[in-house]
Amino acid sequence: MTGDPLPDDALPTIREALYEGQKIQAIKLYREATGSSLREAKDAIEALELELRATTPERFLAKPWSPGCLGAIALTAAMTIFAIWSAAH
């Protein structure tokens, strides 16, 4: 099954999904917008990703590291230990 052309309004959302590393989501969005088969959508998204990586590689750089929940737990534990140690001395 050959799908319809990709509507212009769908492209920014698909690009953002690729920039965020969500290739499967980009393929789903492409299929919804065009009615393409899974193979056609996968091929189109992979071609688009190659083009985007060549023209805007900085958009694919890893996000800044965030300690997240583990970092907060470690910080809380360190503060608690310090507080107990300070009270004892």
C-alpha cells in the first residue's frame, strides 16, 4: 500500500520525535499522517533521520545529564549523615 504525501503540518512533530530519540513514535506519526505501510514509514523515517543528522547534528546531542531521583536520594542521605555527625561532635 502506498501512502499519501506527508502533510507539511506533520513534519515538525515527526522531526521533534526524531530529535528526542523516539524513532518508533516518528514512524507511528508518519503512518497516521500518510496511511503508509510499516515498511514504507520506516524507510521514510530512516531517510529523514539521516538527512537531519547531516544537516542539524547538534539537535541530536545527548540531553544534559540529570541526577534525577537517585541524585536526590543520595543528597538527602549525605545531608542526614552530616547532620547526625555534626550533632554528635
